[in-house]
Amino acid sequence: MSAEAADREAATSSRPCTPPQTCWFEFLLEESLLEKHLRKPCPDPAPVQLIVQFLEQASKPSVNEQNQVQPPPDNKRNRILKLLALKVAAHLKWDLDILEKSLSVPVLNMLLNELLCISKVPPGTKHVDMDLATLPPTTAMAVLLYNRWAIRTIVQSSFPVKQAKPGPPQLSVMNQMQQEKELTENILKVLKEQAADSILVLEAALKLNKDLYVHTMRTLDLLAMEPGMVNGETESSTAGLKVKTEEMQCQVCYDLGAVYFQQGSTNSAVYENAREKFFRTKELIAEIGSLSLHCTIDEKRLAGYCQACDVLVPSSDSTSQQLTPYSQVHICLRSGNYQEVIQIFIEDNLTLSLPVQFRQSVLRELFQKAQQGNEALDEICFKVCACNTVRDILEGRTISVQFNQLFLRPNKEKIDFLLEVCSRSINLEKASESLKGNMAAFLKNVCLGLEDLQYVFMISSHELFITLLKDEERKLLVDQMRKRSPRVNLCIKPVTSFYDIPASASVNIGQLEHQLILSVDPWRIRQILIELHGMTSERQFWTVSNKWEVPSVYSGVILGIKDNLTRDLVYILMAKGLHCSTVKDFSHAKQLFAACLELVTEFSPKLRQVMLNEMLLLDIHTHEAGTGQAGERPPSDLISRVRGYLEMRLPDIPLRQVIAEECVAFMLNWRENEYLTLQVPAFLLQNNPYVKLGQLLAATCKELPGPKESRRTAKDLWEVVVQICSVSSQHKRGNDGRVSLIKQRESTLGIMYRSELLSFIKKLREDIVNDITAEHISIWPSSIPNLQSVDFEAVAITVKELVRYTLSINPNNHSWLIIQADIYFATNQYSAALHYYLQAGAVCSDFFNKAVPPDVYTDQVAILCQFLREIDYKTAFKSLQEQNSHDAMDSYYDYIWDVTILEYLTYLHHKRGETDKRQIAIKAIGQTELNASNPEEVLQLAAQRRKKKFLQAMAKLYF
């Protein structure tokens, strides 16, 4: 053994068994260690984490001696890292289900491109132009893997994605997420452009009649060797892991079916292709069996696809009798034969073959058509809903809220139809006792909910009712009807007072709780609670739904109410009202709050004021979402109520911070600056941070025309915002006696937290937001005394959020567009920066048909050297001398109006021997409008025309 080999063996044997967490990928660079790691039962890091880390390390850019960022070097270390990533994927047997689940689109794109590269697929060659039959088996398999992933990614991108709940905003994390999002979008754009080619490649693969082979860790090792040592082994028909023809075709058929199904939403004829591929997949799965190593198809999902295709594209040889119920319903809906849909649903109540979800989706579709103005569908909606309700009752589910709403105004026709559905949906001879009991309970509840005795008699005299209920039960029902409140006449409408609505009996607590959750009718809610409390006194019904949320400042007062029924009613009415307000269902929110106000006025002045405050907030939201959007000022009484709330000094009243925030934003949005600056009581400025901030904003805006006068208020506003964005620090003495500095997250000296400031800013509308822009930079202080205490990351996040919000309100404000461009430029996102610089120029120059104002394109924002007020020849000549300029740069000579630059170009091309480009430059100089003897107006007009053409050409590249 040589000394060098001995040293290497000693170094290897002395390594620790478990690598440090920070450098484990370096530890695994030795291939034998990687294989040992992957053979562990539960390797940590997991294989997919290894792929990510290997590729991240291999794609890290380098920095040269001039501190310039360079592409990743193609050195031995990076090639090994890429090879290791491929070997881990080979260990996972190239299972796209595993890889797609754990790797992002950019990482998987990089991995598969490396696979194409190492599999000898020529770069730049279109896969559709390659003959798969003549390619080596592993090369063909690499092409198939890439194109399968391409169409699977396109299909996956069409599905809705639930957004993850964001954590605390961090600048570095936000930038990284944004960059990954943009990279993913760019890759998807390319994949969609190549989708037709990928489909053709996969269709061609279905014609192959030979087995293929996929790379293993061993074949990848062989490929990494010198070509002379391989002797063609990896290109032989037996290298790698064998993938049978049927397994490959099964996977390809399934993926093609999925992409055809997705395309069917815009071209229904393609559904036929999807149907063919899915049913072929089923046949191949039956041939292969369930023990296949390379063919993992989600058979439940496949069954769903097949079922959908049966509905969308029934077989051409099927007769109406052979159609599935799905197909029959689909055909009836397309042809408008809704009566046939009703008959299918009634028959299905006996057979129970259609899933409940499918029946509900049909009802939703009909509801949508009815809401679009088709009044003829109202009756159909009730009948389909009645069929679904009877199905629910028979299977032990509760009555839907839709049925209760549609049955609010019963008539003879509705009751006749309901009785017909009930009679045809149950076979009394074969039905179980539980089915009969469910139907009997339903009919009793319908009777108890009716107010007209004529309708009650229609049901109680029906044959089905008499059969299902015994004599004693019918007598009990009559007694219950007689015991109803004497204030209610069963033949007329009930009175409307909240307290005058009677409660009816019920037999099922679960059903009532379900109705309680769904109902937004305050009278119905009270009725249900009275029934529930009549059945049991041990339950707290405000806890029925964990979605009912009341602010903690209120819950203590409400839950302190001694009467259980009143406590439940107040809590639920407020929780439902707040929820309706959140989802902008303002009409129901107002009804719920009004009922709650009427209720608490009787016994609690404190809760009465709480409800008045919440109704004020609701009225603000209602105005802002309604007439306020059109610019209509709020009524004077609403403004007075807002002032009254801000000046309220009642002790012990629970107050929500958001109401004060919204009230101040409301006053700012509607230009109540006089009140905020001159009439606000002093105690408000001391106790309410939003009023303080609002006063400073209003004063600054009010005095903007006079910079000298406004400098004082602007300075105060500046200091308040700087304090909010500052960090406090404290000293701590360590065990070694040294004093260390520990930074805290936020300073406690600010009048509010940063998140509160950001939330408040986003409530300000266009008028107020557009007053304080970079146009008024002169009013702000030019320095910060305690600079080290400012958290600049927090400032950056706040500015970014503010700019994003203001542009969502007014996307054509050139000042904010310039600020957004500056932000992108400062973070090295030059393409995005140029997009916003061009947009800022376009919006203030009628798409460059007029001159861009000099205060928009200043010397700091100039796009070309000749755009400057004094042309920067030094920079221009230096740029033209660079060897990395594009070959097509002569196509831009028509946009140059400065003769000196054109003369320099002529000299430069002559020096380089570029005769053709020299002639183009000479031709540009020779244009008569650039003649130096022309009047100044002609020369300026020529320059302006070229500026316009250049900027419009640039804008078309970005817009």
C-alpha cells in the first residue's frame, strides 16, 4: 500500500460516524457513504432533502476577483454533486409521485434536465423530433420521464392551492419565496408552450413495442467514468432497471388522460381522448396486476376520472336504457329537461346509487342559474331540494338550510309534491323500522312548522302519514298543535316583534343544533334555543360550533349573564353578526345586531353600548362597500356617530381596538381634517394612538401647500413612525463576566406596534394615500438622530407593503410606480425595475406619445446615456467598447439621435472590420433630420421621435 493510500485510509477511518448537521452534504460527497446512508431504515436527512441540498450546492453562483457574480463553475465538485442528486433519485426508482410531492418545480426541473444531459440527449434538440425507437433504452426513458413530468406539472398547476398561513414577515424569506414563485411561473410558462410537443412525444411512446430501462446508481456511475472505460455498456439493452412495455404505457396513458381531461374544459371534444386513455389505463392495470414496481396509479382517482368521462362522453353505442344515472342527469341538464332530473332523483331515493355530493352539486348549479334571472327555475329548485331532503331524512341526516328557506312560504302545490316524493321514496313492505321512523319524524316536524291548519290537515290525512303514525302519536301531535302560544293565529302571518315569535316542539337535539349552526334568522335562532333549553338544562349551546367567535373583551361580560337561555342567545347573535360582517353579508349582520341590541337593552346598559359600537362599525363597512366606493360622501349622522364614538368616555365599557382604528381611517378617508386637527379633545390624543396618528396625517396633508408651515407636523409624524420602527436593546452579563448586547424585536416606546401601523395604513383610501408621496420629500427630516436603533428590515417591509397597497388602489400613479421600480432596483431585480420605470413613463405620457416629464425620468432614472440633460459620452463609449454586446445591436441604431455617438460607432466598426454594421451606422448619420445645420426645433423633434419609438418598443417587450 502506498503512503498516500495509507494516509487516505487513515483519514477515512478516523471520520465520525455521524456528520455535523451543518456539513452533512460534504460528508456524503464520498459515494460509498451515500449508499450506506440511503440503505438506513429511516435516513436523516431524507433522500429528497439530499437532492435539494446537492442541487443547491451545485448551482451556487461564484464571485470573481472583481466581486462580480458568475454562473456556477463546471468543476469536478459540482459535477459530483449533480451526480449524487441523480443517484438519490435513482434510489427512489424515479417515482414521480414521491419526487413531485417533496420537491419544488424549479428543483425537479433542474434534476430532470441533469438526467437528460447525462443520458446523452443533445441540448437544444426538440424531443418531438427524436425517434424514441432508435434511442438507447435509458435515453428514451429519460425523455419520457421529462415529458411525463411536464404535462403532470401543467395539470397540477390548474388545481386550486390552499395558501399556507404566513408567519411573521421576514425580508430574506419573503424575497426567497418571491424569487421561487417567479422562477416557478417562468418554468410553467415554458412547459405550457411546449405542452403540444410533450403530448406528441408521449403519444409516440405508446407505439413502442420494446422494454425500456431506467438509470440505476450503477449505470450513473458508469456514465460518469471516462467514455473509453464504458465500452457502450450503458447503451446496451440490458443496462439499468427494466421497465416493461405495459408498465410504461400504463403510466403514459394515465398522464395523457389527465392532460386531455384538463384541456376538455376549453375544448369538450378532447374529453373523448381522455376517456380512451383512462379506459386503456384500466385495461393495462388489469394485465400488469398490483405488484408492479414502476407503475403506481391512484386507482381511486382513476375511477373518478372514468366516471366523469362516462358522464361527459357517453359511449356512442349506448342507448338511453344503458346510460348510467350520471349520464342521464348530465344529458337532461344540457337539454333543459329538468322534470326528468326530478324523476331520476325520486327513483334514486329508493336505489341510493347517486352520491349525495353529486345531487347537491346539481342543486347548486340550478340555484346559480335561477339567481342569474331564470325565474322559471325557482319551482325546479324547490322540487330538486325536496328530493334531496327526503334522501337525507331516510339516511338519518338533518334537514338542509336550503329546504327551510324554500319552504318558508308553503302552498298546496309544494305540499302535494312533498307528499308525492315521500310516498315514492319508501317501500313500506320492505323498509326497516328505522327508515319508517325517520320518515314519520320528518312528517311530524313539517306539521309542527306549518301555521295554516289547512296544510296540516293535508299531511295528517294523507295515507302515508296514517300508515306511519299510530293513533296515539297522531293524538299527541294534535295536542302539541293546540298548546301553541295563544298570541299566534294559525291562519295568519305571525307578528314581527322579536319577542312574539313562538317556539315549536322538536324531537331531535342533533337536528336542532345543526339548524342552529346554519340559521342566520334571529327569530329562528331564538325559536331553536327555546326548544333546546326545553329539552335539556345541562348544555351550553353557545359552544355548539367552534366557529362562533366573540372578541375576548366581550365574552367575559356575555358569559357572566346568569340566565342560560339569554346568555346563549346574546353570544350566538353577536358571533353570527360578526361573521356575516366579515364575509360582507351586511344585511343579515344588521338583522342579527338589531335583534341582539333589542335583547340586551332590557337588562344591560354595558352590552347595549357594545352593540351600538358594533352597529357603528357595521354601518361604516356598509357605506365603504356600497355608495362610498362610488365617491358618495357618508350621511352627516354617520359622521356625527363616529365623532361621538371617538369622544365617548363611559367607564367600564369593553372596547375593541379595531373600531377606533376604523373610525379614524373613516375620518381621514372622507377629509374630516378640520375635526382631526382642531376639534379632537386632548384626552383622545393621549389615550388613543390611532387618533394621534390620524391627527398627524391630517395636519401634514392639510398644510402640504405651505412647506415651511408643514415642516413641524411632518417632523412630528416622522418621529412617531421612526419610533414605531425602532428596536430597543438591553445589556446582559454572561458567565464569563463580559457584557453582551441583546436586541429585542420591537421598541415598547412607539405609540403602536408595526403590525398595527401596517393594518391602519391599508385602511386608507386613494385620496389620503396619494397625498404623501415622494413628491413631498422636502418636508421630511434629512437625518435620524438615533440611527442604530432603527430596524431597517421592518422599514423595508412596511414600505413594500405600503407601495403594493397603494398601487392596488391607483395603479397609474407615476410617483408610486417609480418608488416600486426603485425598490426592485435596490434588490437587484433589474427586469422588474425596468418594467415599472417604463410603466411610470407610459402613464404620464400617453404611452410615450408625449414627452415624459423631466421630474419622472430624472438623471437617476435615465434609460440611455443620451436621455440625460447632458449626454454622458464617457459611459456611452465605454459600453460600446465592451465585447459582450449583442450581435443585433445595430438594429437599435435607428433610435440614436446623437451624431457624436453615431460617428463613434462608425469608427468602432471600421476598427473592428465590421463593414456591414459600419454601413448601417453611416446610413443612420446620413438622415437629413439629424443634420447639425438644421434648426434646433428640427433636431429636438428628431430626438423626441426616436425617444418615443424606443420607449414604445421597450414597453411592448414588458407589457
